[in-house]
Amino acid sequence: MIRIAPSLLSADFSRLGEQIDVLEKCNPDLFHIDVMDGHFVPNITIGPVVIRSIRNCTKIPFDVHLMISHPNRFIKSFADAGSDIITVHAEAKHNLDETIKLIKEYNVKAGVAINPDTPLSTIEKVLNRIDLLLIMTVHPGFAGQKFIHDVVPKIKNARNIIDTEGLKLDLEVDGGINLKTGKIAVDAGANILVAGSFIFKGNVKENIEQLRKVGK
Ligand code: DX5
Ligand code: ZN
């Protein structure tokens, strides 16, 4: 079974609570929340204050994607705000092992993300310690970009390693996911699809249902 994680970045922030209500009725598996610091990526979004306030609106788990330069400095804030999964980038300025340990100390699931140009070998040694591997299918920073097809072999390799080594972690893809690219990613081995623009354009419920079907 694949899981669907709508990215709140494409929601209308002037009525975030209402948008979460609409989404919740569509049975998403996770809410994907994109945190950007204007330094690790050339865009700024939201932080723990907003996460804490929307935490009261829903019980759906929060999949918090930290696109920030020094994630280790903010793990406590994001854990306290109500994150269920905290994903940090391998390319950020931190000791990845220590940050993973820190996330787990707060009883939050730990994820590691890699950019399209970052090889799997960079993070292979931590795979047995994390709950989620996020393979970026666009360069992080903005919603609405085109899926980078060159990343597909990396998704396949990751699935191969996970299955061969019997690892228990989710393989998530993020960026440019629609019905066509979602199917490509799932066929390559992804089991969580993050989608922003695709889900919020038109009928949200139908879009989530259709996206879920690419896994069947
Ligand atoms: C990009 C973010 C994504 C983005 C996805 O940096 O990590 O989660 O919001 O949006 P779409 O689905 O529009 O590419
Ligand atoms: Zn994201």
C-alpha cells in the first residue's frame, strides 16, 4: 500500500485551518510540512509556531521536512510543536548521526532527505537507523517544479538496498508528483508520495484518490 502526503505548502495559508479540514476528509496518510530558512534553500516558509497552532486542528501525523542549514539547533522546537516525523537533509551543516540521535531522543521518527544530485552512498550507513528516506525529485525550495527523471535509478537502488537488507523504513519522494510521475516513482519502489500542486489543483478529494490508485 502506498501512502499519500499532501504538501501544505500549496494550501491557501489565509485559511489554513479550513484547508486542513477539507484535506482530513480525504483520508491523507500524513501532512507534509515544508520548512525553509532562506539559507539552505532560496525561500522562506513556516516554522514551529505555525506547526504548533495547526497541531490542534488534526490528528493526522505531521511529516516535517526541514530544508534548513542547521537542523540540529531546531529539533527540540519542531518536536515540541507536534511533529511525528522530522526529516533533515544530508547536505545541511550538521553531524547527521548526532541529529538522528537527537530526533529519536524526543520520540519522533527520524527521516533523512537527499537532493537530486546527492548520491545514495552519502547516507547508506545511516539507513539502518532511520524511519524514512526522502529522495527529492526536484531541487528543494519551491512547489510546482518539474519531476527530475534522472532521479528514478536512485529510487530503484534505494528500494533494492531496503529490501535486500530487510530494512524497515519508508521510501518517500517529493517534488513534481502527479499521476504520471507518481506511478513512475511507485514502480521504482517509493511507498510515500508527497504532492502539493497536483493535489490542490481542482478537486482535492478526487486528486488524492487518483494518486492513491497509481499504486494498484
Ligand atoms: C519542495 C518541497 C515540496 C513541494 C512539493 O522543496 O519540499 O514538498 O512543496 O510541491 P509539488 O508537489 O508542487 O512539487
Ligand atoms: Zn517537502
